[in-house]
Amino acid sequence: MVWDVCSWRDMGPLIRLETTLTGDRYLSILSDHLHSFMSIVHSDGLGQFQQDSATPHVSRVATKWLQEHSSDFRHFLWPTKSPDMNIIEGIRDALLLALAKRSSPPRTTMGLLTALQDSLCEYLPG
């Protein structure tokens, strides 16, 4: 599984998740990757972070961290069982299509991560 953050302005890093995502693992992603992305891409403080209501996303530790960093960026609360209109879904679909068009599919998890990163770079405008 991979995790990514994106905005209309830029794409963040593609993070490989080697095990099941838990609240604590998600917290490390938020602190290690999301915070720096938001502070660089949305230095004006006007960035809004959106996520679905997956269990790790709404864990106590993740919710507390997002509340503690609410002055850095806003957290857009996405209602449970609502349509998923997050832009990451379109990016995921484009990446899957790019992988399907490759002449030879990746054979290892590192090969898959590399192919995803290469496809992401090709997908990005400019």
C-alpha cells in the first residue's frame, strides 16, 4: 500500500506502507510528511487537508495531532458514508492506467513503488 498527499498546487511524496496502517503509523506519516508538505505548499496557512473516515484517519492520536496543528492548516472533515470526491481518487486511477500500459509489469514491491513514482512524475504537469 502507498500513501500520498496532493493539492491543486503540487504533489507530495509517495510513501510505501510495509504493514497495515494503524493510528500510530498514520500519526508518523502526518508528522513526518503531511506537516512539511502543507507548510511548504500552503505556507499561507490556507491549505485544507481532506481524508476519508478510515479507522486510522479518525483514531484518537491522529485526531489529536490534527487539532494541535489546526493553526498550520485546516482539516476538512469528511462525513461518514458520503461520496468520495477527493482528488486523490483521480490520481490513483491515472497511476493504475499508467501501470497497465507498461510493457512489462513490476515484479517486486520495490519495482512497483519505482513504477508508481515514475508514473507519478510523468502524470504531473510541468
